[in-house]
Amino acid sequence: LRRDDPSRSIGDLPEELVRHTLDHFRQETREMRPEFVFRMLREEEDRFGRLLERGRQVLARARFQGPLSEEDFHYLHDTHGLPRELITSLREG
């Protein structure tokens, strides 16, 4: 959703999609209702948004402006939780 339109969020997904998925995997129980799934998804989306923002700030440092070494990738992952694919994506976009 973010790639196509950064203003969109998990909350824009149709509830019917979540209901269908829960039903398909036989997961709809009292504890696992669409409202619960949406809440979990929104929380995860918020955490990911914070990771992206932190990643952008870290990658803006002078140290990370040129080509990155394997040591840089390991540091960024181990210290800041940024996987290589996300680092590459943030640097491209």
C-alpha cells in the first residue's frame, strides 16, 4: 500500500478480505476476529513506519553516504534492525 500511495494504510483494506482469510485458514475464533487482526496489523504498520523513519535518519549520516561495506550492512542490521533489502530500498527511494 505504501509504495503505491503513501497516504494509504492497513486500515484501508476491506474487512471482507480479513474475514475471508480468517475463514480460509479456519482461524476465526472468539479471540481471532477481524477487529483483532486489524489492530495487530495497525500496530505492526506503526512499528514499521518508525523503523523506516529511524532508517532514513541513520542513512542520512555522512558515514553512510557512499558505497556501503559488508561491515556497514552488519552494523545497520545489528544496531538499528535494518535488513539489507530495506537499506537498499531506502537508499534508492
